[in-house]
Amino acid sequence: MTHTSRFTFSVLIVLLSFLAHSQEITKTDSLTKRNKVVGTIPNQKSTVKQENKKDSIPPKTERYGVRVGIDLSKIARSIYEEDYKGLEFVGDYRLAKNYYLAAELGNENKTTDDDRLNFTTNGSYFKAGFDYNGYENWLDMENMIYIGLRYGVSTFSQTLNSYKIYNTSQYFGETATILSGQKYDGLSAQWVEVVAGVKAEVFNNIYVGFSMRLNRLVSNKKPENFDNLYIPGFNRTYNGDFGVGFNYTVSYFLPIYKKKIAPKKVEEKKAEAKK
């Protein structure tokens, strides 16, 4: 758990550093272009032309489209953890300037080996909601530092592989492991999920991201004489109703259309002219 926390923190620092570095480069390029445009004004006519150029600053263009990708953490976990197989697809659609519709679709197969229980959980899940981007991008940058909300639904089965009966008497010692193999089908759960994360463009239209999740169960259909200690998409349950999770994603942006946004100075001048 300590190694996972350190790795998560390191990835978050790298992504934030990349965002700051991209912002600084874009700012420098913007200042350089501005200096080239201003230049040396030889006479009054060129001064008038220069003022007209300033007044006719081309509007900023923002792209709207779909971003689709995959959760790398589940793929990596499937490789190094023998008792786990999982796959998750992620996607979002830019609905407005700072708002995105978002969804995740996945499947998990996990065997949990506790002190008293050994069971296998297998099922699929779907999450849908929105993200709000609080990051102010320069020029044509499209990075995100966001918070969001999801509603998750999961259908799954539980297989009780083996268990031990808890013995309160120290005189008789530990009981033997009992093999079961009983399977519980038709289970389901629903929950609300709060999300916080970052997404950074590392190459043209290619993004890497990281997010943390805090979950709260809304409904939970449990089998008889057993409990859903692990739910696909929700992860392990803590105190019955709460869960946490994270993901590392790589995604590709598919632009659909562009929207022009006039610079603030031009908009202010137009507003004053109307008055």
C-alpha cells in the first residue's frame, strides 16, 4: 500500500509539472509572436495599420469532440497480480467550455484470499457522469485539472471457494479449511462516485491522466449468508458502504467541430461601442 501511494503521488507530481511546463512554453511563444508583430513602427501610416492589426486579433479556436482511452493500471495489475484480471475503457465528450460528459465501461475478475475466506468476484460495470475542468489553458492547450461525479452500476457473481469457521475457544485450536465452491449469481450494486484528477496532452491528440475516486453505495444486492466484500468497478467495500479507487489512463482525442471565441479586449470594445 505504501509503494502504491508513493507511485501515485509521483505520477501526480510529474503530470502537474508537465502542465506547468507546457503553460510556460506556450506563454513564451505567445510573447515572441507578439513582439514580432509589434516590431519598429517607421511612420504614422504603419502606426495606424499596427493599431488595426491589434484591433483585429484573430479569435481563439477551441476544439470539441470525443476522447476515448483505456485504464493502464488495470492492464498492469492483470500482468503482475495472478489473482486479478481487469479491463476498463474510458471516454468523455466536451459539452461546453469547462464541462465534459464522461463514462467508464469495464470488467473485473478477482480472487480475494482473506484470513477466513477465499472467494472469486466476476462481473461488469458502467459509470456515467460529468467532469468540470478548473484549469485555465493558454491559446490552443486542452489540458485538464478537474473534479467530477459518476453514477455506477455493476452486475456480478460471487464464488465462495473456501472458508474457515471462527473458533472462540483456544483449547480446540484452529478449525480446518472447508472447501465450498458455491456460486451466487444475479448480484448487483449501484453507487455514487466523486472524482478528482488531471489530464495532460503529451503528444498531438494523445493524453495521459490520473484520477482518484471516493465511492458511496446506494444499493447492494447481497447473497444469503455471505457479503459483497468486493464489487467490480467499486473495488473493496469498507465499513459496508464506502470504497476508494484510482486509474491511470491514456486516451486519444477525436475532434468533431471547432468553436471560435473572440478575445476579451475585442468583446469589451464592441460592448462599449453598442452603449
